[in-house]
Amino acid sequence: MGAMSRNEPAKPSNFIREMVLEDLRTNRFGGKVITRFPPEPNGYLHIGHAKAICIDFGLAQEFGGRCHLRYDDTNPTKESTEYVEAIKADVRWLGFDWGEHLYYASDYFEQLYEWAAELIKAGRAYVDDLPQEEMREYRGTLTEPGRESPSRNRSVDANLDLFKRMRDGEFEEGTKTLRAKIDMASGNLNLRDPVMYRIRKVPHHRTGEKWCIYPTYDWAHGQSDSIEGITHSICTLEYEDHRPLYDWFLAELGIHHPQQIEFARLSLSHTVMSKRMLLELVEEGRVSGWDDPRMPTLAGLRRRGYTPEAIRDFCERIGVAKADNVVDIAHLEHCLRDDLNRRAERRMAVLRPLRLVIENYPEGKVEEMEGVNNPEDSSMGTRRLPFSRILYIEQDDFRESPPPKYFRLAPGAEVRLRYAYIVKCTGVLKERSTGEIVEVRCTYDPATIGGDAKGRKVKGTIHWVSAAHAVEAEVRLYDHLFLKPRPDEEEDWKTCLNPDSLQVLTGCKLEPSLKGDAPGSRYQFERQGYFCVDSKDSRPGHPVFNRTVGLRDTWAKIERAEGG
């Protein structure tokens, strides 16, 4: 193909892709591209993990390679089978599959133990007696070198004996560790004799009570990559300073050496990405669970009505870079609207009902109006909408004393009912004790169906639902979980929680085509936003709809403000 058209948008930057292309050009790994997505099963995946999943699996797909799903399950105190299964479900939902290549770091515990023993024999690892606090003191600071542990120069035989006794459960937690012997004066703190094994006398979700010593992430990660023949070990930027240690272990063992590459993790405004913080929200009951639709977890986004296509599109658009930055959540919402606008069928739903009576419409008469399912796609066809004398409209679509430029219903004013007639307000009924308007009275012009036969112009069109045919439902309106863009930078991040992040509306009136829809079904409620049937709480006779996202798209304004 020729040069890119001047009007064609530039492809988002992806320096990792360029590095892989260079490795393929030089035949560095024999023309292979083998990546891995290595989550720790200590929580649910969130939108930040989606970026890593798209990079790991996407590059493997693009270059005809494969991507492994490997659980780095080296900390049994925080891991569970629930998290393992949730991660599988999330990866599959995003549209990726690892095939037969499902692995666990715990699969390699025996090999890791043997390799650790090899480093001890080579004089490159030792058993240390320092408790954690003293080890931290001995480690030094960014400006001061560390000090060698009194245990550092034990004999090889003594270290081998102690390491075996650690495995056999002879010592209590916190009394001994296995450390690599590298350089306590190194400018990189990760090379100051890092811990390889610690004692944890707790059962593992896969290996049970077979082990009471567990490898650290730094020790298990690179060697697991090597065992699996990974070519490109793609990590987030916080592991950049760990790369020299990753390389040191592999070089000392003389085994297959993948290339570790770091990229900037995704930070999204108005939320938090720390698993620790997300777990606190769950455990303190500030959200209903990991799959609460306000959470940035993939389970929460899925339940809220997000599509995997929208999330993959978002990850593609933001690109892959080295520099940390915060992406406005409006960008994610823009990608979602862009996708749902094409795929979601339109429906009419009245969330805050107000009764409307058409005085001159025959009692008992029911007509069927034709509604377009999606103006973006004619192949989606149309649906039939029952129309009768008594309807429900939105409370906000009537004002007894309308403000300037109010084009909806008011005393003496006319509006068009969507897909139906023009009506004119003739009066209202009020609750005697409160003065609240409980009913609007109107007349209709039968000649205005499907167009304005008399040439009268009306500026307002409102939606409605036939009272006799309405489906009653609960609707949950979700907003951002946090009021401030960067809650994790606040002194107390929980003070930024949005008290109005969830509003529950009961007694909502929906058109009858929405009766009995399957959980997860997505729609645009005309003039309201995009909604989906809740996958957890919705049941026959009690439908529950979640607002996925509103209709208003602020991303274009953000792009203009930023000069985009």
C-alpha cells in the first residue's frame, strides 16, 4: 500500500510492537512470538489489566504466535480459587483464549527449589537469619549503600542444610529467608541481596500443605517465563527497576532468557486501580462486591453493560507508551457509546412516571405504532408499540410554569409523542394535600399521525409508554465512584467517594417489548441513555436495569480543550 492518506487517523503508538518487529527481523528468538498474561490470583481483574491482556494476546495473534495464561500464585495468604476462575472468565469475555497453554507458577515449585539450591552451591544465594525489620535497615537507602548480613558468608553446606530444613517446616515464619548474594552497595535496591524464599505456613489453593516456603515474585517470574519459552515478557513500568534482577537470575542459571519489556500502566480518572483499595471497598461494604457496576473491575463493567469490543477499542486508541499518564474516563465512555450506538436497539422507558390522559381519545381503543429499532442500522427492523388513552410520560417533560426555551409539555403547549400524535395540554390534576401534579390532561389531533398534516410546527418530541401495557421495573442509575479525578493522590482517598454514585428508581414504566429480556441485554432508552438487564438481581416479575452510560458524550469537548 502507498503512504497513509492525509485524512486517515494515525495508528496509536506501540513501541512494544516495534521491538517485536525488530526481533523478528533479526530472528532473535527463531521467528517466534510467545507472550504470557501473568495475573496474581489475589483479586478480580480491572480495566488496567484489560490493557495488558490486549497487548499480550494481541501481539501474539498479530504475529502468529501464542499467549499463555499463567497464574503467578506465589502468595497463598491472599489467593483463592474464586479469583482464579474469575480471571479465566474475564479473559474469555474480552475475546481471548489461551487454548492448552494454562499454567501456574506453582507448577514449577519443585524446579524453582532445585534452581535455588544450584545458586546456593555456586555461592550465589544464602539463608539469612535477619528478621524483616532488621533486613530493611541493613538494606540501606537510595543515597546510602546497604550492609552485609551476618549470615551472608555462611558455608555452602550450611546454607543447603538450612534451606532444606526451611522446606521441611523446622523454622517458624519470619525467622529465616533465602536471599540472592549480589551486591549490597548496588545503586539499584532490587540487587541488594533480594529475598528469594520466605516461610509461609499456610495451605496453598493448589498444592495444599505440600510447601511451607514460597518463592517471591521476583524469583518465580523470570524462571517461569524461561520454562515456558516466553520470548517477550511484557510488564508494567514499576518492574523496570526489577529488570536487572530478572536478567541476573536467568544469566546465573544459564537458561533461556526472554526479553522483559515495560510499558506505562493504565491510570483512569475518577477511580482507583489498586487491588488493595478495591478490596477495602468490598470488605467495608462501600460497594456490593467485586462485580458492583461502579467498580473498574471487568466483572463490574460487564455487569454494568460494557461490551468487550468497546474495551478493546479503548485499549487500542490510548496506545502503548513508556510515560505514565492519566486517561480521562470520558474517553472510555466515548468508546462505549460509539459501540452501543451501532448495536443497541432503541426502546422507550419512563423512569419517573407522570400520568397523562388524552381526553378525546376513545376509551378502550388500542393502536399499534411502529418504532424504529436502530436508526443506525435499518436491518434491525421495527417494533410495534401499543398506544392508548392513558400514558406515562417523564415528570421532567411537563412544567406548569415553563422556563424560557422549554419546548416540552406545558399548559396550552403542544408536543409530539414519539412515533405517534401531536397532543395539547388542557389542564392538570393535583394532589389536594401537597399540590403535587399527579396527572396531565391533553387532547390529540388524529390527523397528525406520522407527520404534521395541518402544517403545524412543534419543537418538542417526548417519549411515552402506554399505562395498560407498561412493564414495571427497577432502574439503577450509576455515576462515577469518586468525585475527584485522582482519589489515590488525596490524603484520605475514601473521602472522595461519590455519595450519589448509585440512585435506585422503583416503579419505572417500560414499553412491553422489554418484558422478560435475558440478563445482559443492552438497549438505548430513548432520551435517557444506554441500559442493560442486570445479570445478578433481575428476575422474572422483577426486572432490574442498570444505566451503562448516559447519552451525552463529553469526549469531543475534552479533545478540543486539549488541542486534539
